Amino acid sequence: MKSGKKPLNQLGVVEAAGAIERREITSVALVQACLDRIAERNPQVQAFVAYDAAKALAAARKIDADSGQHVLRGIPFAVKDIIDTSDYPTEYGSKIYRNFQPALDAACVVVAKNRGAVVLGKVATGEFATQTPSQARNPLQLEHTPGGSSSGSAAAVADFMAPVAFATQTTGSIVRPAVYCGVVGYKPSFDMIATAGMKALSPSQDTIGVIARSVEDAAFFTLGLHGARTVGSAVFKPRIALCLSRQWDYVKPETLQALERLVQRLEQAGCAMSRIWLPQELEPLIAIQPRLFMYEARQTLANERLLHARHLSPRLHTRLQQGESVDFDEYVSMRQQVREAHWRSQDMFQDVDAILYPAAAGEAEAGLSSAGDPRFGALWSLLHLPSVSFPISLGPQGLPLGAQLIGAFAQDTRLLAVARAVTQAIDPLRAAPA
């Protein structure tokens, strides 16, 4: 079935919500179109690790028969397999939890369903949302990584299996896979989406967000969880600062060139562009972030580390062992430094609406043994700041190159408005899946 000339599974969240509200399509038809795409493509892409057509269609029929005014009425969504679901197994990307069935849905899933959205199924995650890759593939080029750890979320959305998916980020697990697959990643301000029912990794940094095919879709779904309807808000002449740091040493030349072209395009589009250097007092946090992660992950995964070590990947086992090098005094000191940095980071936004930064070093790497370099999301996750990533150009292999915009803490609606203006002003030349 198609809406106009577009197949239903290719509708974005906003398009689909409008069509359902106008009774041009039903949730059942939309969900069926997504299920047909899953059946067609998932054997190659391996984005979904569990789905049940009968369950999804039953939920869609219930929504179609409900006369209530639900913000997310009939919108199908996928759930990263680090987030609990009562209707589907939740394995956290680990052999330890094979066929594990939670008794309850995670809070974000409950809220989404209560707002009228329909669960399509579970999508692949890296092992406990870490850098050990899942089996998911990049739908743009199957022999390339989709990124991690929200690999299944990005792949499912990019391949038109789902219009939106829950994802999580502790370091760079939303912003990177989104741009690797040519879609949009939105990591909200810390705790904007409740994490109850998500497998904890580094509780001081873990954040639930979404991956969608446009900024508008990401905003509509996320704000819809809170019962809010997005409006066509705009930021007059957005003020954007290109933020330089020592991390730029790891950015590939093609990404640097694409960012420079982006700055020029945004200036031509009327944005007030400037350049800043990451404040000196924030630079040490780049080194703190992985040590804080290792210490906290060693605590949250204590059961798995002590009782099921043989089932951990060598990569994760090594990272948890490295956590032994962090003692309690250092941990407390790091938490204090981060706390102070939260306040200092707000100074960066006194004269700008958003900061522009790389989302990844370059294109998605060939091969599936690595999920890519997560470093470009690390600082912003640690500081609890919202970020939106999106493709800006194509690299030498024909895969997307990406950037991210970072906003001030709790200023998510302003950041989303800026990101919407930016993505509308550029032509990212997004590649389409086969």
C-alpha cells in the first residue's frame, strides 16, 4: 500500500502521524508495510533480533479501533535490545541472557505505547551496549559496519523497516551509527527519557534517545513521549559555533573538508557562524570519560563479570579488567570534576545557539569486527548535553559523512529547531539502501 506515490514503510513519523490522523491510512496498513520490509530485508541487514507480526498487527488494530486522541497514534517503533520489553525477549546483546524474558516493559516503552505507538520488535545492540559489535549490517553497503552500539536501531530506520527506533548512548552510540547509516540521531539531555528498565552500563552517562530519518521525526516522537506536539518553531538566524579541539587530530581529511563546506553553506543560508576552541578546563574531561566509564561498568556488570566471565567477549572482559586501575578516590574526584564541568559548559552557549562538531571520523569502516571510533560523542555525553547528528556529504566510498550539533543542557527544543533549520538548508546527498 502507498500514501500518494511513497510506499507506506517509507513514511516518516510526522508524515505517518498526519496521514493516520486524517484517516488516509490505518496503523494496521502502516505496520504491515514495515513488517513486509522486515521480512524482505532483515535476512541481509540483520537489524531485528526479534519481531512478531501477529503481536504488532494486534496492537495496531487496537489503536485503529481506539477513538482516543493519542499523540503517537499508530506509529510503529523499534526498541534497542538493551531496553526491556515484556512481549519480546531482551538479551542485551549477550549469550548470558539468551531468551531472557523481562516481566515488565521499560518505562520508555510503556510511555510510547500509552501514547499510541506500536512496538514492531527488538533491534540489535552491541554487547551490553558496548563496542563489541552486533550482527547488524549497514544497509547502505552490507560489508560495512552500521556503527555501534545502536547498530540495529540505525540499520532498521535507514532501511525503511521502522520510521523510528529507541537507541542509547553512553559515549557515541547514537550519533555515530546514525550518520554511518545516513539518518538522524538525537541524544536528548540526560534523563529527558526515563532510563528505568534499561540495562545500566555507566549510570552517570547512559542516555536513551532516538534514531529517525529526519530531525522533525526525532523531535515529534521524543516530545510526543511527554504528550507534547511539536510545532514549526524556528530560530531566526541561528548562531552556530564550529568547536575545535584536540580530537580533531583524529578526523579524516574528507570529513574536515565536508565540515568546511557545511560552514560555508550555512553562512550563505543566513546562519551566524563562528569558531571557538574547546575551553581549556574541559579538555581533561576527554581523558576522564573512558576511565569513568570503566569504573562504573565494572560495578553495573558485576554479576556478569563475576559469575559469567566466560561468556563475555574478550573486548569487554579487557575493558572491565582495566576498571581495576581506577580506585574509589579517583572515581570520586572524577565525579566532582564532571559536576563542575556541567556548569562551566553552559558558558559555551552564552553567545551561540548550538555547537557544530564532527559526529564520526569518517565513513563507516569496511568489515564488521569494529563498530567505529566513538570518541566524538564522549565529551557531550559526559556533560549531559543534547546532540543531533546528521549526514552532511558523501565520502570516497559513497557512504555518508556526518556532523552533530550540540545544545545547552535542557535546551532541547532550541537545539532541535536549529538542527531542523540546518538540515533543511543543506543537501547531504544521502545514499539510499538497495
